Amino acid sequence: LGQQFDIHGGGQDLQFPHHENEIAQSEGAHGHTFVNYWMHNGFVRVDNEKMSKSLGNFFTVREILARYDAEVVRFFILRAHYRSPLNYSDQHLDDARQGLSRLYTALKAHDVAPAEVDWNDPRAARFSDAFATQWLRLRKVGMFPPDKKLYPDYDKTLEASMVGETKAFFHEVLQRGLSLREFLNSDWSMVNARLAQYYGLPDAGLPRDEFQRVSLPAETHRGGLLTQAAILSLTSDGTRHRPVHRGVWLSEVVLGKLPPPPPPNVDPIPTTPVDSPKATLRQKLEAHIHDPNCAACHRKIDPFGLAFENFDAIGRWRTEEITDGQGANPKVNPAGQMPDGRAYANADEFKKLLLNDLDSFTAAFLEKLATYGLRRTLDFG
């Protein structure tokens, strides 16, 4: 059969003596391991007997689909435990057809319009809070407490307000049945008095602990999830913003694309010597990428983070970056180019590009929702 295989599979009944005999012959002839990984599958049975050509008890897919709808066959297969033998019989397929019919009848009988959902029910609130926390990774907010010397305005009250805005925003979209577009860009948000002050919004009449919907003037440069302080701060390290981390977060959470891991032993971005001209983190990052393989990956990740250069490590708006070195603080540059070549000048234009590809975000969101509901990742293989 050959000197060595990485993976060898077959039915459970072939383990002994068939595969044991193969191992003995190959390893005796070549003197090293024959197979690295063995994979033995359960049986497909027909009327409780193993399906095999020798018994003549097999059917082609075409023959089965001539008698049963494909959805019935799919339902029949999905009802079996993945580690259990699959026992084919007319009775079991008839049972599956009846079960599928009952399922559809039940779903139609209990169809609930979105307006009829009781969002005051504690269960709805628990779902909204838990899913938003898992999907957006809100537990990471405050994981690296910001340096008090650099960010004296940051405290636990502000941190709680940041997270509260994002959770309240998510709940508002669900409760009002708004479009998923609002997650990417909106002209409103949910704030309390502390966060309104932080964003430079009027805080008169706003509650201290609860969150209220307010309109966002264009000059606030906010709107949607991506420019909320909680989202911008969770990808920082407590000292400075991290455009690469922001890009990875957006790629995974918003677009559902897992970037490749960084190569081992990558040198950190050096700090600016006190006697050198000041430079933004973006300038240092661009000068730091020498390896062509690294540059290829960064071209797919960095544009998603560099669009938010106008926001510092705790999500404050800025036009220049406070950094070490000689001279004036350098101006930030939020312009960039998407991996597909589309250009943007700032975060507002970047969000519009995401809206032009809303299907990608919708698919990613639905996958995150299914993962939350099933408590496992999806596999379409």
C-alpha cells in the first residue's frame, strides 16, 4: 500500500483483522509507523443490518429521492446522533416525514410577529445582554486598565457607562425591530449623563444610571457600534490604541473572517527615543513591516483598524497623537484602502463602505447568533 499514510479510514468492522494485518505487513517491510491517524466510522444499516454490496441491501440516492422529498431525508439524517449508526428503513423515513410535518405545523401555529415579543420579559433582557456581551467581546473592556497618568478621566463609572451604552444600543435595535444597518452606522445612540459629557453631548436632563436615546450631531463622529467607546477601548492595551488589534476584532466580529495568526518571534514596535522626531503609531507600524509575508497579512487586517485613528485608547476623539519624541505632536491619518481596493478618508467613509457590503455583515451576524444559540461553532463542511 505504501510506506506511510497520514490518515487511514474505514468501517469499524475492518479494525480487526483487516487493518491489523495491514499494519503488520507494512511496518514489518518498512520498519516505521504505517499510519499516523486512524479514523473508523459507524455503519449505515438497512433494516438493522449492515448495508453492503454482498448482501444486496443498498439503495442509491436517486432511488431514495424518487420516493421521499430531499428535506425529509435531510431531517431523517439530522435526527440521528452523530456517533450512532444510521438505520435506514421505510418506517424510519415515514416517521421522519410525519415528524417534519408536525414540526412545520407547530411553527405555523406558534408564529409570533416581532411586535408581539415582550421585551420587558426578563428572559428577553437576559438574551440581549448575554448575546451582545459574547458577540462583541465586552468582557474585555477594562481588561487592561488605562494608565492613570495618561488617561486621568477614566474610572470605573466611565467604564460601566461605556459598556452600558453598547448593551442598551443593542437592546434598542432589537426592541424596535430596526435594521442591522444601525449596528454599522446610525445617527443616534444610548447614553447616560456621564457618557454624554464624555462625548461632548448636552447632558441636561439625562439620567445618571439609565441610558436614554439621543441624536448624534455629525460633529460627534459617532454612530453605530464601531465608534462607541467600549468597542474602541477593548482593543487597546491600557497605554495606547492598537490599530492591528482593532482590525483583527472587526475582521472576526463584524465580517466573520478569521485572520491568520502572526508569525512567531515578531519584534515589538519600538518606542520613539526622546531625542527623535515624534511619529504616530501608524507611521511606526508601516516602518516596522519588512517581511513580505507579514506585509501581505497586514494589508488584509490593518485597513479595518486604521480607519479609527481619530480615536485614542479609551475612545476619545482626537486629531493629533500625543507621543514621545521631539517636536509637535503629529497629526493622525485615518485614510486607507480596503483589501479589495476601495478607498476611504476617515471612519465615516469606512462605515459607508461596510454598508455597501451589508450581506457580508448579515451573514457573519447570523453565524454569531447561531453559535450563541447552539453553543458551538458552525461547520458547513
